[in-house]
Amino acid sequence: MSSAADAAAALAAGRLVIMPTETVYGLAADAANPYEAKGRPSFNPLIAHVFDLTAAHAIAALDARAVALAETFWPGPLTLVAPSKGGVCDLARAGLDTVAVRAPAHPLARAVLAVFGGPVAAPSANRSGRPSPTTLADAVAETGAAAAVALDGGSSVVGLESTVISLLDGPPRLLRPGAVTRSQIEALIGPLADADADARRSPGRLARHYAPGAPLRLEATDARPDEAFIGFGAIGPGDLNLSPAGDLAEAAARLFSYLRAADARAPAAIAVAPIPRHGLGEAINDRLRRASGLVG
């Protein structure tokens, strides 16, 4: 079984590593010189993963708002977009003058970062546009041929990519909803503006993203002939119900794996029950809209 030291050695040698995080599995590379392996658009920036706030200060100009957020939510599923100070290559920044940075909470990811000693670019370990992998098996099926080392950290406990906040001139902006909710952030640094022109500074903003092969039908209350059905709460079947108890955290953790499971049944379409839009539901609905191509 590969270790954090094996992964760090592969990164130092310019190789790719499948690395678990608490959000989803990432395809990791040295952020100073990342290697393209998943067909990702060059205009889509990568997140630089660091061990802690001290490491983040080395690559990003973090203001008082950013520091307050990092001290509260790191290590964890929150990404901060701030002016770049160098140390992350142009490809990883998509040619922008900003850098997206976070400190992941997964102990195995933190062990890799501690040994490697530098920022690691780790986009989700899926082919571009596909549902993100939340298990090692799904990550290997998607991009395993490109990786020199693959680390097994169990199932991702969050299951959705990190929240992304822009902290540039003007008000803070929510670029991508995630497990750290809008209300949690606003309680700390005040109201969040819409993504607006800063949207290009975040990953996960493509109009069609996170998509299975079958088309999605959202806000469904039952399945049509030849459809797979993903339920929530009292709506939908037990075998693919995101959370019979109506727990949004449980639903988020299961979302991508259930999209994959439904798609494996080769349906004409995948029907998805309504998901509440409050709290973590904002992020779940964002992923579902993008998976269905309804954003744009």
C-alpha cells in the first residue's frame, strides 16, 4: 500500500498522485509545475492545496477577511481566492493574477502536504465534466492510468467540492457554494455578493459540469419509464435515496456516488427528487443544475 511519503516523492518527481480529501478525491501535482491529465479547460483555474495558513501566506496575499475565514474554517472545505504572490504556476492559475488556495482536513492529504512541503494542485480526479469521485475506486476508474501513486483514504465525508470565496477589492463574493455555507461565512465577514466578474477565478463554474452520461430531470416526484430515480426524504426509492431522513449533509456525501450508480443502470434519464435550497442544499442544487446543463 502506498504511503504519504511515496506520494510526496512522486509529486517531487513531477508525477501525478490520486489523493483523498474530505471533499472529493483529487488528482494531485506539484502546483509549481502541474501536469495536465484530465482534459481540463486551460481557462479553468486549479486550487492550490497547502498545509496551513502560514503556507498559504507564502503564495497568496491574504487580507484580514481571508485570515479570519482561514482561522475559523481551516483545515476544511473552504477555498479562498486572493492576489497571487508566486509559487503557483501560470497553468494552475489559468493565467490569472489570483490564486485559489485551501488547507484540506483529510489526515492523509495533510500528511502528503507536510512531507512534500509545497503547494499541491489537486483538481477532482475525474475526467473533465464528469461527476467527481468520492472513493478511490471511482477515482482510479476515471484517471488512474495517469497516476503514479494512488492513496486510499476511504469514502469522502463531505462529498462536494469546497466552497470558493473571492476576497479581492470590493465585497467578498461567493464563487462556488460548498460545505461551508453562505450563512456561516456571512456571520463572520458580512454579506456575500454574487460571483459576477470574479466567477472565472473559480473552478467548477462550467455551464455543464459534474454530469453523468444520462440526462438529468430535476425536481421530480416520480420516475418515468426507463428513468433511474434518485430520491430525497420521503420522495423516491430506498436504494438510491440521498437521505431518507432528509439530512442534507448525508445527501451531499452521497450525491456523486449515487449519480454514478444511477448512470450505471443505463437509463434513458435520471430523475432527481427536490432538494431544499437552504444551507448545504444551495451547494447540492448548484451541482445538480450544472450536471443537468441548466446553468448558463
